Amino acid sequence: PYGHPVEAALVKAARAGGVKAPEVVAVLADGDGMGTGYVMRRITAEVSPAKILPAPPPSLIADLGRELARIHALPRAAIPEGIPVMDTAEALAELKARFLAYGGDRPVIALAIRWCEDHLPAPAEPVLVHGDYRMGNVMVDGQGLAAVLDWELAHLGDPHEDLAFGCMTVWRFGCLDRPAFGVGSLEDYFAAYEAAGGRAVDRDRFRFWLVYRTLWWALGCLQMGQ
């Protein structure tokens, strides 16, 4: 939804705000003749869930909760211009329109849309939402979480969206007995988030976003299949 210069500015703001975001060392300019992009200082750590999840560092679930609380605490004034605001009702209507455009012939997706329509939460005070906070987008070393990557889907919205995203079945990479990121329990994750300054977790909002983002992913898979 925005270009690399805005994304680079957001990564810088997150790092300045205490988030374990990479250090941006250069942003490409028009005169560089290399298109658009930015350069980050190298971090030596693991990113593959297949290598992390069999034996995650003991602190990882607490680290994941803490970093998310720090992201959500970034002041509005520090967030660069160009970061969009998500209207949940409008986004759900767009998903429904996409589903109908793809044929509207998957009953489980139709049921999920209807469930989300029936359980649409009241608007939340918007905070910075990473938008893709999950295993595969965090780097981990022997000490725990080393970096939060891939900020290109960030927006302003409900913090419960971020809380739920990494807990989707697909992002647990087979570790279904560990509902939080395939790493640990939801209660430990929520407790770490709240202890680091995150607002109290609303379980009903969390469930809505878990269903909503799973629906979003199902439609994304249909789109990729086409």
C-alpha cells in the first residue's frame, strides 16, 4: 500500500521506539539507478520455522509478546505519513466481494464471512499494526527474538489483529499443540504482552481476528491458485 521510502521510515521509527527492528543504513534514491529499496545492516540469526520450532529458546514466547506490545505503543507522531488506516467493516466487505468474484462456491468460506459479519467488533482505537507478525517474519538466535522483519503490510488498526495473526493454524507450521506461533500457550503469550505494556487482551476480539485473518488467507490462496 506504500513505497519503500515509507516502509524504511517506519522500520527506522520502530527501531527508535525500542522495537527489535533492523537498522536501516541506506535508502535508494532516484539517482542511484537501482529502482526502489533500502539496505539494512545484517543480523546473524535464524528465520526458518522448520529450524526454530523443534526447540525454540525458552524466552521466545515472552519475547514475541513484548515486541508486539512495543510496536503497538509507538506514538502516532512517530509513524510516517502514508501508513493507511484499516476500517474492519470495509475490509470485510472487500473480502466478501473478492469471494463472489472468485465464484462464491466454497461453503466454508461463505460461512466464515457470515460469522465475521455477525461478530464484527466495535471499532478500536487504532494503533500501529505490523500486519504480518508471525514465525517466518522474525529472526531468532540462542538468546531469543533477534529481529522483526517484513513491515510492508503495516497499518493503523486493532491491536488484536496482530495478536491473532501469528496464532493462525497455517503459521504454526505443524505445531498445533502450541497455539501461540507454534511456540507456546496463549495464556503465556497474552501475559507477556500485557506485562510489557500492551492493553488487556479481549478474548472475543482475539477470536474474531483469528477467524478473519484465516478467511483472508483462504481468499489469498484462492487468488494465488487462479
